[in-house]
Amino acid sequence: MSASAKTVADRQDLYERIGDRDGLRRLVDVVLDVWPEHATYLKQSFAIRGRALLDTSDHMAKAMLTLAGDNARETAEDYRWLCSQIQEEELYFARNDAYRYSSFQETNANVYSDDDFMRRYMHGLLFSHVLWFMHLSSLHFFRGRLEARIPEGGRVLEVGSGHGLLLYLALRDLGMAEAVAWDLSPVSLEQTRQALSLLGAVDRAEFVVQDMHAVEPGGEPFDLVILSHLLEHLDDPVDALKRLKPVIAKNGHLFVNIPLNAPMPDHLILLRDPDEAVKILTDGGFRVLEIASHTTQGITLPKALRRKIAVTCSIIAQPT
């Protein structure tokens, strides 16, 4: 079978797996129109998703398309560009057994200060929340495992809220009443505001320029605090956790997503296995209630760790 024939066959197999999930079908169409050869990767990514994961994939795909709006094709192009950037970081990681940068000062100078790079980076990451098994599985875990733990009508805080997807799910699916987003960047907060506006959840959200390392005591506590793909960007994640601990209500929860062996342009903290992720939480003053490891393409965790393939650890914890 020629390469082009295989691409066509893989795309057809992918459609059969998706079935009548319209949002997911439309998102896949947008991406494959830009990058037909990606059908082989996506076929594998979706082959390992059961019905519940496929339903979450469809739910999130509709949100992604809403956020992308008329720029869906451009977002797909940025997703392809992002994948090429990650390949470069993976090659560096394989050669050096280390991430490219080791301090926030370096990433700020080489990544965050490049406005065009960051625009494409954030656009590309949007579609990864559905297309990468690891990212979608962590969203599914968030929706399913926190529902029984978080009281309806509570308050949720996310630090570094990005596209606002977890705040959206907390308000929509977990029944929380109020959401607050913290970020150092007013530009990033405005992006979160726009995203929640498009998703119909902005009326219950507040946006605050706040340094998590300079939290003042007092104030109304939060029933849920979210740190998703944040701690690996910090020089001292343990200190950040200690400073955030007082803002969590009695019997409140912390939700963390943190990657292992995941070279990205702005990742600093290299963790090798889930125990190292747990240690950051315990050193920061938390006890872990539940942890799930979401692997690239759903391979077994031992294989992923042995081959140093990216894993996302989702952790639910409470202050000690």
C-alpha cells in the first residue's frame, strides 16, 4: 500500500471509530485538511479510547471549535507547527537527558518574550487537548473524579488559566458557582476572559492579576484550586504550593496536572516518575488522595517511564 493510500485508509478507520460524534468529526476534518498524514497518529490515539473517553473527546472538540471560531484552519496549522517544535525539544532531550532551559529567566528571555511564538504556541496547544490521548484523558479524569468530591455551588480558582478549559468544566460540569483566574499577565487573563465568554461562562468568573508567590493572608477561601501544567514552569514549585495552601478552604481540594519526561519549549522541572510528582505535593504541604498517570498513546506506564516518553500525572490532594 502506498503512503497516500495508507493515509486515506487510516482516515476512514478514524471516521468509523468516531462514529456520529459531530464535534469530533469536524475537528478531525479541520486538522487533516491541513495535515493529511496525521491520520495515522490520530487513528492510534482514538483507537484506545472507549465510549466514555470518546464522548468526552466530542464534548471538548465542540468547545475547541467554539474557541477557534473562524480561525480553525489557522489553529490547525499552528497545531502542526507546535508538533514540529516538540520534535526538536524531544531530540534535545534524547541527546542531553535534560530540558533545554533550567530557569524562568531563560524561558522568559527565549520563549515568553517572543509574542509571535507564544501566539502560535497557545493556538497549537488548543487542539492538543482533544487530539493527544494524554491531554484528553486528564480532562476526562478531572470531569469524572472531582464530581463526587467538590460541593455544588463552591468557588474555584485556577492559577495560570490559559484557555480557561478547566474553569469552564468546573462551572459547567462540576456545578461550581464562582470561578477566579489568576495570572501575572493581563494579556493572558484577557485571553481567558474571551475564552470563557465564547463558552458562555464568563458571567460567573473574575480575572485578577496576581503573583502566586505574593498571596496575602485572608480573603474568602476556595473549594477547589487548579494548577494545570503550571508547576513545571516554575523555579521553585514547592514554595509556590506552600504559599497557595492558605487559600484552600477547610476540606477543599487541589487539582494538579504535571508532566513527566515531557520536553516542551518552556518546561523547567524535569520529573522522572509519579513518585517525584507526589514528593513535590507532600513537600509543599499536601496529602495526595488520588493520582492517575496518562501516557502518550495509552502505552503502559512502565514502558513510558523506561523509554522516557511523556506522561501527565493528574493529582487530587488536600492540605495537611
